[in-house]
Amino acid sequence: MEDKKRKGSGLGRGIEALFADNAVDTSKEEVHDLAVDAIMPNPYQPRHQFDESKLADLTASIKESGVFQPVTVRRPNPEINAYELLTGERRLRASRLAGLSSIPGIVRDVSDEEMMEIAVVENLQREDLTPLEEAEAYNALMTKLNLTQAEVANRLGKSRPYIANYLRILGLPEEIKNLLQEEKISMGQARTLLGLENKNQIPELAAKTVKNGMTVRELEREVARLNSANHKGETKRSRVVKTPFVKESENQLQEHFGTKVSINSTNKKKGEGKIEIAYMSDDDLNRILDLLNVNLD
């Protein structure tokens, strides 16, 4: 279906203008009638879950009054009338449910990098993402756009520790990430589980947390108890006392990689040692290798 020009002129630039989905100025940009079936999902959409009741309400509103706010799209191939969605996922889904054949839309010329950033920032502004989706979004920005944690934090107006804390939960086992996605455990509980030194104990403790409705404070005490029990029987000589410099270096590396990092001396006289970076899955390993700029292909 050929898109039909409706009104307006010009195309604004700047990332703020690109993702400001709630502030589209239709007097300055061309609004087209776009075939609903010609619009493909945003490949960088970080959100996987949509509130069904809110979607039903929006569908009813669209059936009654139509779509007032245009979606924004880009045309990946100028030779054909097919589009990729930039913003307006809920409106597009609701329009399909309402049986509409077309939807008002603004066509913008954006790069893959801008498209990804638009998708992430739009959802973060609306607080539509689950903690796991938010963590995956930050990781995607880092790996796809080759950004550091500090650069992601700066672009999104977040602190670096905030970004690092979210990235850490990607190191959880898949079954625990599913509990987080399904909101059976909270972000605070997920972070606390990462404090377990014996990672094999995480699934059992997570199940106990859900079953008993443990608070974060109760979970912290249980993690401390289990860690203490794991050290029982150690002699004072066997315990390694790390210097403040080593501890601070571990903290900085953990923030950078979003997972537990240990620095251990193997020969103090020669100044030799090793750095151990923990990973919880193949995907987590690939994420860390990307941060190290290691290509195994």
C-alpha cells in the first residue's frame, strides 16, 4: 500500500527529538497513512512484556476515536514501502487488535545506532521495562554501540554504579532471571542472591525466597549465614587478607564487567597473581568477551 502524505514539512534531528514519542510536532513533520501490515517491529525493542489490560483499554479507545498520536518509523529500504517501527509499539499493537488497516505515522531517517538508543530511552522514560529488560537494554547499548558503562550512564543520565548493578543480574542463572522477569523476586532480591559465594546455592535459596516470601533484609541475613558456613573450618592462615588497593581494584573491575571478579596473589615475592572473572552462562561469557574486545570467530 502506497503511503499517502497528509501534512507538514521538514524533519527534525537530534536524539531528543528522535525519541520524544509523546511530543511529536505534527505541524513540522509529514504525517502519512501507513499500512499497518507494512510496519515491522523495532529489532532493538528491549521490552518483551506488555500489560494486556492497558492494551485492551487502548484498543477500545482506538476503535472508538482512532489514533491521534502518530507512530514513528524508518524505511530500511527506500525501494519498497516497508517500515521498521521506531516508537509507538503499543499503538501499533492496539491498532492491529482494533482491525485498522492503516495508522498515522512519521517517517524518519535514522541510523541503527540511533534506532537502538531511541527504543531504549523511550521505554526507560516511560518506566515500561522490567529489571531484566532494563539490564539487557544497557548490555545491548554497550555491545552493539561499543560503549563503556560510563558512556551509557552519561547518555542516559544514570550513575555508573546504577548501570553496573543492573548488568550484574545478567550473571544470574536462567531460572533465576525468569523469576525476576515474572516479578516473583525483586531487583533487590536478585542482587542479594548474587552475594552468595557458592553460586550453586543460588537456585535453592531463590526458591526458598519465593516460597517463604522473604524480604531483602531476611535474604541478606541468609546469604551472610550461608557464606559464613562455607568458610567454617578455615584456618586463619588459609584466609587471604587483601590490601585496600586489591579490594578497590576488584570493585572497579566488578563494576566494569557486571560480575564477580577476584584478584589473587600466587607469588607475593615476584608480584605474580591471577584475575578471575565469573560468568553464569554462555551469553554472559560472550558479553564479557565483548567488553574485552575478544573475537573468537
